[in-house]
Amino acid sequence: MGAFAAPGAARRFSSLEGTDGLPPRALRRIRKGRYGTVGSNRRYGAFRALLGLGGAIGFGLAIIGWPWGAVVDVGQLDPVFAEPAEQVEVRALSSGETLGGLLSSTMSATEQNRLLMAFREQASPRRMRVGTEILLRYRSTDEAERQLRGVDVSLSPDETVRLTLGSLGWSSELVRTPSWIDTIYAGGEIADNLWNAVIRNEGLASVPFQDRAHLIHHLDQVFQWQIDFSRQIQQGDSYRFALEREVRSDGTMRAGHLIAAELVNAGTSYHAIWFDRAGDGEGSYYDLDGKSVRRSFLLKPLEFRRISSQYANSRYHPILKTWRAHRGVDYSANTGTEVMATADGVVTRRGRDGSYGNLVEIRHPDGWTTRYAHLSAFGRIAVGSRVHQGEIIGYVGQTGLATAPHLHYELRRHGQPLDPLSIRLPPGEPVPDGALERWANELGARLALLDGLPGSRDGDFRRADGPDDGPDDET
């Protein structure tokens, strides 16, 4: 917007600050003490009111026109560009490079030692990984005169070591990436598999790709006792969920957990509702009747893997060239893929065992045992050590009689082999009686989060936790 001025106005009232530009008569009155000093008493307040009245009259004249001449348009002011306070340069550690080596071109060896001493107060420079991002801040933009004033070393997406050069030398501080808590909602129908359904969900377009992959992982972890995502998901199934997450300033997710979820599989509706029964932050998931969705055993010891061979009384062995029983399930996976214990127990065997190759056997309560064969390596376990459900006990390999990398998994009870894919396993503990009232209140609030999302729970579906669910334990 252009500026304007009225002839003579600047001469009469050039400033309202102090006494500069006041009319001679007003100056004489001030000298005689008629108005007092600035901000001293009510007389100065009256004088300010007088000036305010004059300003209002001047504004009115500007609107209706100045009587002594036309309003002059002085035009657009030229923009003013300020030099940046500092110049920033971003580098990354390459293979075999150290922090000191990266800084060698910007400072002396003595200065490097001082900077590294300050850095060691927060982290070890020897543990920095290839690709670590390092931001250099310079005082001047002139290439010949610029001086390093600060260094930021990104240890992780959540932590940065900030090094600053002051009058006493280099100092350091650990800066944590700011974050906030929000809730995201999504739902939809599955056309081919859950991965594509979530990754391509338009409602999650603002969520980074890697975080959408984490959402699938959360769903798999919650429903892993009821549904094997690698083989049971069908076209026409649906899902919906509400997830509470901690978000960084760049939009990526630091942490999160599902607070309510529903998955409809083959006409059966499965629910998982988060409830912290002890109030200590270590909650778990329950169905609509307050039964734990957790089971004593996981349905599978791997995540998102293809079944290459199922349990069978007679199967043609590709190496032995003969028909024989296959008392387990084979999961195709790359060498080195992590293998999890499907239930809490004690390791009874760990080592080489004939056609099994590298084998781990775990004894569980109530006469249950599991076996994990053809491993390329073992986890941090030993015979007699106690393991927990989901703990890494080994890695997929091709040892023993195996034509390709895969895991052979067996489930037995009292020595009798069982089909891991068809047996119903005992459930976990339900909501305790003392927390049922609080559970009922929170259940309604959690389910309300799913209202309005695609795949309504009011559809014509069977409830997995309903009376037609069958027995919990069937051997």
C-alpha cells in the first residue's frame, strides 16, 4: 500500500515523541511548567488528549481532502534485504571417516581436540555411524572470512549434540527433538492384502511411508494371536483403528500404540481395546467382553512370512526323494530373519540335531513344547535359560536337510505333534474384577473413536468374542 502525506503537516507536527515538532506556543507553555514533564501528571495527559484531537482532525482532513492542496502519493518503498546471520553447511560421515577428520578442513588440530572434548561430555565420537548428519554453522557468508561458530551432530532422530563456540571455548548440550501427542484414525476395505490397504489409504497421505509401515506392524502385533496376516487375510476383509502417537516436528512418529482397533476377517469381527488395568502405563488389549486378546502362544514365530509347507501326515521330501510325515509348518524367509519364541518357557535344546540342523527346543507350562529348526545362528540363549514370548531365539537359515532358507516350526503337547495353524490355544488373563467398572467406562469411549470410519462394527458380522466362538482350548 502506498504512503501519503499532506503539505505542511510534517512541519506542524513532525513527531509525538518528547517535545520535538511541537508548536512554539506549546513549547513556551512547557518551558513555563504549564504542562509539566513527560509522563509526570494529569496536565501532560490533557496535552496528550489535545494532540489526539489534533490527530483525529488530521485523519479526517486526509479522508475528505487537504484544503491547501492535493494528496501526494510518494509510491512504494524499496524492499530492504538483510544478510543472513550465519551460513549453514550440511555434511555426512562417510565410511572410515571420523568426526575429527571431517572437521580437519575447518579448524586446527588444537581446536579439534577442544571440540571433541566438549562432544565427549554428551556422546562418544567412536560410536558414530556412517551417514551421521553433521551441520556446520559459520559466522560470515564470505567464503574467505567465514568462521566456524557451531556444530550440530545428529545422534538419532530424537537427539542432537549442539556444540557452540563461546568466549571460554567450545561447550556442548544434548538437544532433544520436540514432539507432541495426537491421534490418527483410518479404516477401509482390503482388496488384496493389508499392506497395500494401509499403505495406499488416502486418509493416511500425510503420514510418512515408513510410519504407515509401522502402523501395519502395530496391527500385526495386536492381532497376532487371532489372525495370521500372511495367510488368513482375504479380499473383502476390512479394518479400522485409532492410534495415539508421539510426533516429531518433521511429522515422523517417535512412538505410538493402538487404543482401539477392529479387523473383520472372513465375516468374523475381531476387536482389540487398549486398557491399562494397573494404571502403570503397561496396559494390554482386550476384546469387547474384557477377555485378553493375548494367547499363551503366538500364531507364528516370524512376521509377515509366506508359508512354504504346511503340517501333513504325508509329504514328498525334496531331498530324501521319499514320502514322509511333516510334523510342522515351514516359513519361507531370508537368511538372518529373526525368529521369536512363541511362548514363555525354558530352553531345553540348543545345537545341531541331524536333519533339523541348528535347533532350539523350548519347554512351556502344561506339557507344551516348541521346536525351531534350520537356524543359521542362535540368539543370546543357552540350555536352561528362561525366554519370554516374542524374544529373539535365533535366525533363519538353511542348516540340516533344507533346500532353501526357511524356518521349520513344530508345536507339541505331552510329546504329541499338533498342527500350529489349526489348534485353539489358551487365552491370557481377562480384565480383573476390581477394574471392570473402569473398563466398562473406557470401553465406550474407545469404541466411539471408531465410529464413522469405514467398516462399521454394526455390520452383519460374527463376533470372534461372541458365544459362537467355540472353546478356548482344543487339543
